[in-house]
Amino acid sequence: MNKITLIHIAIRALWFSVVSLVIPCGVSMLLSEAIWTSYAIPIAALMLLALFLSRIVRDQKFAGLRRREGFLAVVIVWVTVVVATAVAFRLSGEFTGFAQAFFESMSGYTTTGASVISDIDNLPRSILFTRAFSHWIGGMGIIVLSVAILPELAVGGMQLFAAEATGIGTEKLAPRIATTARRLWVLYFLITGLQTIMLFLGPMNFFDSICHSMATIATGGFSTKSASIGHYDSLYVELVILFFMFLAGINFTVQYRALIGFKPGSLLKSPEVRLYALLVVMAIALITMNVLDSYNGIGQALRASAFTVVSIATTTGFGTADFELWPPFSQLLLVTLMLVGACAGSTAGGTKVIRLYIIIKHAALQMRRMVRPRLVQSIRVGKQIISEDTEEGIMGFYLLYFIALLISSLAMTALGSSLVSGTTAAISALNSIGPGLEAFGPTDNFGSLQDSGLYLLSFGMLLGRLEIYPLLVLFTISFWRRG
């Protein structure tokens, strides 16, 4: 393990944390809010620590990353930024303890959207902005942003990119990973700006439009209102957010190629996007019919079902309806959507549609081999042949995922949560959802949890956001062996 390289990464993580706090601090000062000092103190501490570490390695250059160091670098950056924002949250006086502040910060950067705050309407606007801004940064990925703006990291950029975006959804748009990252961020910025304009043309003010756009494109779910999107009771707002949530659930490299070629229809050439759209449409139809008796007509039922399904399928977590009041069939279907999530390479959480697609193809192939044992056939996604290594990686991912889900659920029930509350809270954390059921439903929050439960779910959020492997590999003996 190259310690000098890791110190360089830590320095950059500290400076990035400074940037992530300077902007909210500026917003706080612009709004004449006294809590700007809550940001200024950690900013000063981070700068001093960064300068101190810089003196230690001032004569030793950054020499690039190996894959193993890339995994550790990812975790260093995430934890540093989360802790820095948590300190600012705690100093603001809006959180009763550091565990709550840490949970809120982790929930923001991992785009989970779970909150410990019950009275969101009365939070200082700079805190509301910070929550949305943390979504926006975490949505595309702190590491991808770092690669884009720090040329020195381009040497080891692919290791960092691969470490954060493990799976088969990582696709470079250019030979240099830094160029790929910049292009993705330009697209990300433009879509966010477009949604902000569209929301501002409706009943939202400019501040709420920015915050909700950042939360939507990041599939985060932090709102500026306690009643979430339901506060506005506006069909226009719901349709705009629904469209951009669905868009945010699509692989951003696929979106980029479709926009560059001016062929939006090419999005449907992706088997994953087609399955994603099919799952969403089927879920909307099934839930609409199931909840029809709870609404005045099919129009209202469709409106509530469509927004909720897209919000849950993309792991955004915005709400307009209390789905805890819906029949068990609809609730179970929503939990299933939580587990699947949206497309790989998007800002959404979950296990990803592409993995489900390959698992279905794998199962079908095994059935055919039961009848024809000598059958030689490969799994394809479009024109791409899926290697056996990729299949094994997906199988391993699902195994680790469900083990993590089981352990998290057991731990939550051991801490006093009911079976449904504990299990759906664990699902919410691992899949970056936000709401669960019962005690942690769409109209509730996580403020009642004891500190141990908050830290447990915070770990689950990071584990799910990094897609299991990059974090768990740090706990293996082989990772720390020399060589």
C-alpha cells in the first residue's frame, strides 16, 4: 500500500470537502443567516489539516493508483466529505447529536433521502440547500467529479472510476477517464438547469426549484417541504419531476450518446432501458387498478400511482401519496421495485435492472441446458456477449447483497424495530430509497432511532451506494497483505 499516494488522496478529499462546504456557506451568508459560522469552522479546520498534510508530502509527487489503492481512496473521499458536512450540521444546532448529523449527511451524499428531521419547513434555507447540494454531488459520484477537475488524478482515474462504479454499467465516452467524467458532468449540469427552469415556470419559487432539481437528477429525495412534493398539490410539478426522475434512472452514457446523435429514440435500443420502462409501466398499471377504490376515479389513482412508482423505482423517494394506506399488494410491489432500482450508470440505487436482466437470461439458459445438456450458448445483452466472469461477479454481488440485507434487518430488529420496520429500513439504506414502511414510512422519519441504529443504517447507505464490493473488500485480510 503506497502511503504517500493515500496522503495525496486524503489532501484532495479535504480540499473537495472545503468546496462542498464553501458553496453552502456562501448561500448562508447571501441569505443573511447567522449559521454561516457552522460552515466556516469546519472549512478552516479542513484547510489547516490539508496544508499540514501537504507539507509532509511536499517533496513527493503523486505517482498514480493501483486498483487496491483505488478502493481505499474511494472510501477515504466519501467518509471525509460526509464527516465534514456532518460537523457543519451539528454546529448549526438543528440536530440533537452527531449521530443524527452524520446520518443526515450520509443520507444526502449517498442520495438516500432518509431524514431525522420532522419539521423540515422551518429549517434554515442554507441547511435545505446543503441537503440538496449533497445529493447533487453524490449523485454523479464524488470520485468522478474529482477525476474531472483534478488532472493529477487522471493517472489513476480509471482505477477510481472502476472502484466506485463496479459492475457492467461503466462505459467510457472517451479514451481518457477525465474526459468521460467532464462530459457526464456537463450533461448532469444541463439537465439540472433545464428542470430548474421548468419548475420555476410553475408554482415553485426559484430556491425550491433549484433544490428539488438537484434532488431529482441525483434521485435523492430531500425536499424543502415536510409534505414533500405533495405540498404543492400541482399536477404540473408532479409531471415535470416524474419525467426527470425517470430520465435520471437511465444510464447517463446512454443518454449522452442519444443526445449527441440527436436520436432520443435510440434510448430504447438498450435492452436495459426497455426492461426498465416495461417494469415501470407494468407497476403503474397494476398499482393503479389495485388502489382504484381508494381514489375518486381512475385519473387520481393513476396520478398517485405513476408518481409513486417512478419515485420508488428510481430510488428517489419523493412523495405525493401515503402508500402505507394502500393495499398490501401495492406495498409489496413497491418494496420489490426498491430492491431492483433503475439502470446501471444512472444516479439511482438498487441492485440495477441490468443485473436482473442477466439473471433472468442466465436462469432461462440453465433451463434450456436441463433439456439439452450439450447446449453451448452465451448470454447476450444486445450485441454484447456477457463473459462468465461478469456472470460470476453478478452472482457474487447478489449473494453479498442479500447477506448484508439479512444482517442489517436482524440488527435493526435487535435494536427494537418491528420486522416490517427494520427490514424496510435496511432495504431503504442499502438501496438509497429514503422511505420504508410502518415506523419509517413515507410520512415518518428516522429521528426516533437510537445512535447505534443511525450509524448502522449510515454504514448500509455507504455499502449500497458503493455497490458492496469496494467497501467490503477493505475488511478482507488479503486486501491489507503486502504485494
